[in-house]
Amino acid sequence: MSDRDRYLQVIDKLLDSTLAGRVRSVEQVYQRLLREIRPGTSEIFERCLLERRESLEASAGSSSKVSRKLRALQTIEGQLRRWEQEHQTTAAVTTTVKRLSAAASEERLAVLVGVLDPNQERPWTSDRLQQLAQSLKTQSESHLQELGAGLSEGLGRLAELEGDLVSWIYEGGNRSIGFGEAQQQPGPWSLWARKTAAYFPRELFTTLQQGGSLEALAQRHLDLGDRAWLELAVLLQGLQRGLVAWFDRQPYSAKMGKQLSVSTFLVFASIWGQLSQGFAARPRLTDCCFQMTLQILRSFAQRETFPLYGGVFASLSGEYLQQTLAYLEVPLKRVEGTQEKARILTLLGYSQRALGDYERAQGFHEEALAIAQQAGDRPCELANYNHLSRLCLSRKQYSEAIDRSQRALILARQVGDRLGVANALANLGYSQVLAAQQVERLDADLSQQAMGYLEQGLELSQQLGDGQSLALCYYSLGLAYVLLEQPSGAVGYLLKGVEAAQSSGDLFLQGLNWAALAEAYYRLQDWLRAVTMGAIAAYVLQQIEASEWRQAAGVLSILRGQLGEEAFEGLLSRGRSQIIAVIGVDGYDYLPQLLQEF
């Protein structure tokens, strides 16, 4: 008898038994399906259900018996979906065990890295991984048993730390992710190191807490086995997934949650990048760590909230940010041009511009632009036109900046990208102000046109509610007024720029607005506010290693020279409470050293 004929008989018997009262519960229906449906034939059973439904619906009249059969058929269909879901796990586990058994032992870890990939159409859940682990531990070959133990132990270590996934955030009122220097931000590492019983993860967390080298750690553990590596992979992936999920639904600030999610993706990608470098003498482990990095970057780049216009300075200190960016650059050199690669290159580009490395920033943005155009990623393409415009401004190439921003504005309007339009308007207006000032041709008409672009960009950014674009527009307007010798008109815009940058968590834009405020107050001869804003700007920008810190420090240096050491120190002391409110006591105490470095 064919499967079709047999399954039609099973369905008819189930319908008759239901109507006769012999099958009274949904669970009884499911247990019957478990007995009758053979693996790999559920599609045949589904077609038989459809055939029987069509037959019943076409029956003459609409007797109560037909109606009852149709309701019973609906119950069977629901239990078939349940059967399919549960058997998908069984089928996936069976298939994976067969693949691992057939693969050479040195290739099996790579197979499991593919299993862990969160970018699959149906990512593996913890329950499914646990079933795979149990199945592997029952195999006769010892290496397969070791792999199963590694998966199981990773899930066990994750369960140990889940209760402390975010508890460290509330210690001492700390709301920073802590991915910076150990003495600045405690972060999760110390707590996780104390809580886990796993040797290598504990070593890794301790190294991160102490600001040590993960490359060196990997080099000291070149004998790391597949079991221990898998334990680490499952644990780190689970911690990263849990942190991102928590930050995404953060109760006290959705915007800050977005920033911390960004930091989480970048830091965990960097961890795997550093381990990949450290295991260079173990090519198999190096490649597996590299694949973990790529998986994280691919997940990050596909998010709707990917920061195309900035935002990686929210909680990464300057030195740690540079290390993170360096390790992200390495894997990108080995992969083909994709939409995800273009977006990560965009992030690297604007970060390097903020850090003052204009040459590398241009290389990143031009490569990202070419890939985005090929991939048809219009938002990414527009973002890179806008970033290249800002890069030209940083290099005082004003005509090129105008050209880039005009191109971005035209394209953004064509495709209806309002965020791209807002940024292009800000860039265009600011570029025109600087270009005219350079040749001393800032007449009333040109000034009005340029300020008009900036006002349009500001209005659109307000409509979009995008903090970073708002901060950029306020900064551009404020600085334009400073350059137009109208510092009193600049202050209001720049104060709002600081507020917008703080709400978006962008330290770079905060620093730029504070630095411009220092310049505006200097021109207004408001020495106290000039010193206060200059001190805050110089410290914040230096902490993220942005080259613009020297501009703010320059204002402070000029004032110290004009007013004398004693008067300058007096102003600094009078502004102490306002300065400490932003950069803390340690930041205030560091200011003399900062000025000495300048």
C-alpha cells in the first residue's frame, strides 16, 4: 500500500474515532500521529489532509456530521504542525550527527561553527543544541563524545551566568557596558570571572578585566582542545545574545540601549578577532574564531538600527575603540564585497575620521561606497557620500565637500531617504560657509543660502527625531554663526547640540559642540564659560582620542596666556562643579596633565 493510501485510511479512522467519541483529546490525536507518520513523509500526510478537506467541503449539503468532521480535521492539522516542529529538531540533529560522523576529525569544529551561526533561516535554539549534545555523547567515537560534552558544558556555563547577565550594571549605579579600561569601568568581566567554574572562560574574562592581551592569552593556550573551544563559543554567543536582547528592550533609555547594543556587537566581534590572531599557530582554531567574528558582524550589519551616521563612541574608550576597530578590519580583508561588508566599512571609516586618520577613513568610505552601489544599498551609499563630504571638510577641501554633499542631497531626495537628506543639507550648508570664509566672500546672499540649508536640515532632523543628525545640524549652525562673527547667535544652537548629542550617546558630537561653545564664549569674552566648556571638550575628545581635542585645549592655552596662571586657575576652580558633573573628579584632576600634553 502506498503512503498516500495508508495516510488517507489513517485520517478517515481518526475522523470516525473522533465522531464516535473514542478519541476525545488533542493529545490523543497527537499520539496517533506519532505512531502513524513515518519521518520524511509528513508532506504526503499534509497533502492527504488537504485532499480529504476538499472532499468534505464538496459534499452535498452541509450536514452536522460533515461540519464535525471538518472541525476534527482542523484539530489534526494543528497537531501535524506540532509534529513537524518537534520532528524538525530531530531531523536536524540526526542530519548533523551524520555530517559530523562522516567528516574528518579536523573538519568537525567548522561544521559546528556553522550550526551555531545565528544568521541561518532557522537558528538553533538552546534546546535543540542540548539535544545535539546528548546525541553526540551517545556516539561510539570518543571525539564525537568530546564535541557533545563541549556543547553541553557551554550551555551549562551559560545557565550559571544567566542570573548575572546584567546585574553588574546596577552595581554603584553603573550604566555603562564597561568595555573600556579596567580602572574606568568595571563592566561584566570581573563578576563573570568569579561566577564561572570554566577554566578558559575565566581566564578570558580576567584578561579582559585587567586590560590584558587576548592574543597573548590564546598563544599561552595553543593546546586548547575542541571541547574547551566549543564550551567557550557557546558561552560567549549566549552572553552576547542575552546582552543585546536586554539592551534592545532597556527600560530606562531606548536610545542608550541602542548604543549599548552597538558596543556589544563590536566588542564580542573584537574578542573573537583577537583570539583568531592569537591562535595563528593553530590554523583550524584561527579559522573557527574568524568565522565567529564574521557571524557577529553579519548579524550586526543586518539590524535596522545599524549606526550608518555614527554612535560607536557611546561606551568605548579611545584606546579600546582603536583596538576593536583594528580587529574588525582584519576579517573584512578576507571576505568578498557584500552589503554587510559595506556597512561595517562605513562604521570603520567615520570612526577613523573622528580619530584623525583621514587617509584610512577615505579608503574605508570609498570602498564602502563602491560595494553599496553594487549591492543596491541606497541608505549605505548615501551615508558614505555624506561621510566623504565631512571628510573633505576635515581636510579643508571645501569645493569637494560641496560636490559630495550636493550629490548626496540629489540622490537622497530621489530615493526618499529623509535621514540622508537631513545630513546632506547640514553638510552642504556648512561646506558653503567654510568655502566662502576661506576666500573671504561670505556675503549676505551666500550666507542666507547656506544658513537656509542648515535650517532645513535641522527642521527635518527634528521631524525624524534623530539625535545624531540633530546634534550635527545644531553644531553646524552654531559654528557657522561663530565664523560669521555672530557668537551670541551660536550659543543657543550649540547648547541644544550638546543636549541632542547626549540623548543619542554620541561622545564625539558632544565634544565638538562643547569645543564650539568654548570658542563662542571666548569671542564673547565670557572667560568663565569659555574655560568651563573648553575643559569639558578637551577631556571628552581626548578620552576617545579624537584629534579635535587640541582645538579645545588651544582655547584654554590662549586664555591661560592672556589672563595669567593665577586668574586662569581661579576660573577653572569656579567652574569645577559644572566640569565635574560631566567628566567626574578624575577628569577634573587630569586637566593639568592634559594641558601639559598640549
